[in-house]
Amino acid sequence: MHYDIDYSNILHFHFHGKKRCFLFASEQTHYFYKISFSLISREDIDFDNPDFDKFPALKQAKGYVTELKHGEMLYMPEGYWHYMKYLTPGFSMSLRAFPSSIVKLSKAAYNVFIMRHIDNFMKKEKVRNGLITKMKKH
């Protein structure tokens, strides 16, 4: 589960097969166990079969689920969390548009020019795994 760091508005076109798409507004962020200093949710969550005992906040998330088939298109507003899973072999293509407000454009610039590098450093140094391990122990 992630959101696009550039806060683009996205038209997601699906050309072949079937794909399940989950969308959640940015106001739902606190339900996804977002990793501090990262741009994604925890990587040990199985969003296909969530463990609500281990991750109870996921039950509170309110969003949308749809299945795309050949020729269908999905609009993903800027900052929306999404998770997609191909149900059959297929392919899709996305067209992106800049954020609609200067506030979201500045958030996008921060994510692209600063936060992305922090996120990459944490991946490289495996700091994220240490944070997850510490979070599991408590």
C-alpha cells in the first residue's frame, strides 16, 4: 500500500486481464501503519488477507475497491493510498497530471527532492527493518 509521492492525479488505463484496486483518501493514512520517515505502509502487512488482530486499525479504514477489466479506466486523486493486484495476467498504463494546489505541489516537491532520499537511505541501511523489529517487540 502506498501513495504516489508526486501527488499526481492519475488516470489508470487497464488493457488486458483483471486487476483489483483498493483506494483510500489521504485522511485514512493513520490506519495504514505508515512507517516514520518513509513513503509507504509497513511491508509486513498482507493487504489481501489482513491480520486484524495484529493490525486492528486496518478495520477502521474506509475506502473503495473495484476490479478493472479490459478497456476500463480508474481515476486516482492526488495523495490517495492504493494497492493493486493482478487477478489474471494483464497490463495497465497510467497518465499523470500535476497536483491541483500549490500546497500539494509543495508536498510533492518535498517528497521528490528530500523525503525520497531519506526513504532510500533507510532502505539501504536497513534502518526500516530495525524500526519494524522494534515496533513488533512492544
